[in-house]
Amino acid sequence: MEAKPNTIYRALDRKAAAITEFTMRQYRTKASTWVVLGVGLVAISLVMLIYIDVMASGFESIDNDGDSRDWDNDGYPTGQEIKWGTDPFSDTSHPGLLDPPVEPEPASNYIDEDGFDISINGDSTSQSTGFDDDGDCYNLDGTSSRKDSNNNGVECDIALIQSRYTGEWDIYPDINVDEDPDDSAYALEATHMAFVLGMGKMGFVLLLGLFLPLFLATGLIRDEMTSGTMHFMLAKPIARTEVFLYRILGYLGIVWPYLIGLGIIFALISGFMGPSDGIFRFNDLGVWLAIVFAAMMASLVYGMLFCALGVMWRYGIVLAIPFAAWELGMCLLSMGAPEASILRFSVIGWALMIVDAAAVLAWPNMELFLLQGTSFGNDFGSIQTSALALQFFYATPGVGTSGLASAVIATIVLLIQASVFWFTGGAIFKGKEIE
């Protein structure tokens, strides 16, 4: 068989593979590598344990309209007495005195009997939706105007009015429609989505995406320069910018499989534990895929940056800490003001945009879902608490005309940032003397 010519491209491939493999072998034999990876695993696993406990224990449902109470102590809940037309405040008037007599129903039948059922279908600026699940709106005495208290021409419904200027929706229910929703189901759903976004943004993209390169990438070049082993890497004709890149590739060969493995584990756990009509929440997989990808992109850019800082100064980690503090601040800012212009001058702002874009695509009715949880008053404790937690972590992307466009733009910007830090680090490396 004729041997392949030894071209410059094959030589470069061998050099790249050799340096990358050498770097990965170094990482695998260092105890510090496993300590860093282990600390990251323990930190996010603790949050996962809290999530599992919450999903397993659930939330206690609340009788928000009070019709499960037996105010006159006659053995019949108020809702049942209203349904049969007896006086719920008199023990001498109850369904048991009817002919034939009616047996008392359990009070639990009148808790969560008018569940959340608002949905938006279409793009009109005013819609009629919702359903009077327990029928107590239709049973109201008096004229039709009482049953159409929102004045939209439809009895016992919920009017959705969208602002022509802000695009936000407002909810106007008729009397006794959705007045006692299933707050346990809402709280579980909102808590689950808040966990996915919170774990993705704070756990994967910020903690792992920033923590791992801070301790694993800062000394990629610097440690070899100070120990003298860099001479062996540069013994053959190879550009220092290439050495910089190949060392980063070795670092990514350890970090990226770690992130992918954790992402798969967490996606499976939350998919099976989360509230669902089936046995698994398949619609969350797109969000988890975006979370892992965003964390991988963040670890690439931060790896390039921190490695360059390590080349710049022997104590490069001291230079890296202010950058880490800046990125933490930008992460927190993105939760409250995702459209802030200053976020464009960070890495985390663009990485989190990928997660936000995936959430918009996977959960298209999120704004209405949040509106449901924050528009029913303070007596809906678990509903409002979970809705506010979800509202903190959820944000629409600040750029792009759609979720997909925002994700593409953010990815391109992150790749440009990584390229800039690569060339900057390579340029600094070229001017350094090897000890």
C-alpha cells in the first residue's frame, strides 16, 4: 500500500493531537482536577436534592374561595349547599332535608374545583377564554349582567385584553370563574420551570461555566512556562498561538464531556420528577440542550480569557477574580433587566441569552402563565411565591426577532469573543520568555 505523503497539514494534525492528548493526560492525573470537578458536582447536586424533595412533597392546596367550609355546622360544605340552593349559613336549611335527601360530599370536592384554564390561541388583541369548571358563575341569581361582570358580551368567561402599546396581557374574569384554581398544580409547574432555568443559568452557565475555567484554564500555559516543560512543546517548529489553542482543546476535552454528562443526568431527573400528563417532560429537553450548549460556550470563552491572563502574569488568577465578579454582577442584572445594554459587554449576558431563547421556544405561553400566578391576590401564597421565583429567572432575549435568531446571534458573538481572547493570549505568549 502506498504511504500517504507527509504534508504540512498532516504534521500539524499530529502536533495538535499530541499537545491536546498530553494536556488531557495531565488533567486526568492531577488530583486538583478531580477536586474541582467534584466540588462543582456537589454544589449543583445539593440544589437537585432540594428540587427532588419539593417535587416529591408537593404543595398543599388552599380553598381560595372558602366554599369547602361548613359555616353553619350542618355537615354540608358551602359549595354543595349553593349547588342545591339551600342556605349555607343556616343549619335548618341543607340538602339533607330535600326530597329525596342528598348525602354530604367531602369538603375536598370544593378545593381546586375551578382550575387554571386560561389559554391564548391566536394573535387578536382581545379574547374570550376560560371555563367555569364548578358552575357557580352560571348558578348566580339575577340578571345576565352579573354573569358578565367583565362586560365582554360572554357569560362566565375570562376576558384577555392585550395592550396595543406594550403587548402585555391583562386578565378580567367574570364573577366566580377561576376563583378557586388548582394552586398546587400551578405551584408545582412554576417551581419546576423556575428550577430548570435557575439551575441552568446559575448552576451550569455561571457556576460551572465560570468556576471550572477559573481553576483549570488559568494555568494552562503559565504552569508549563514556570516548570520549564514548555521548552519541549516548542522544540519543533510550531506557532505559539497554536500551542495556546491546542492546550485549550485539551482543557475542553475534559470540561465539555463533564458538562454534557451532568446535563443529561439533570435533564433525566427533572424530566421524570417534574409535573407532566405523561411519564416524562419531553418539551423541557430543548431547554436543557440550550443550557448545556450555553455552559460549553461560556467555558470556552472564559477558558481563553483566563488562560491569556495566566500568560500575562504569573498570578493570573488574581487578575481573573475581578472578571469573575463582573460576570456575577452581569448575571444577576440579566435576571431583572435582560435588555440592559451593559450586558452586551459581558460573556454571561450572551450565554444566558441562549437559555432565554430556548425557554421562549419551549414554553411559548410563559407570559400568560406568569400573569395567572401574579394576578389573583396575596391569598394565593404558594402560587404567587412560585410565580415570582419563575419570573425572576425567566426573561425574553434582548436581541433578535425570534428565539432562534437570538440564539444564533448570541452564539456568533461568543465565538467572536473566544477568537479575540485566543489571538490576544497568543500575542502575549509570543512576547514572553520561557524560564
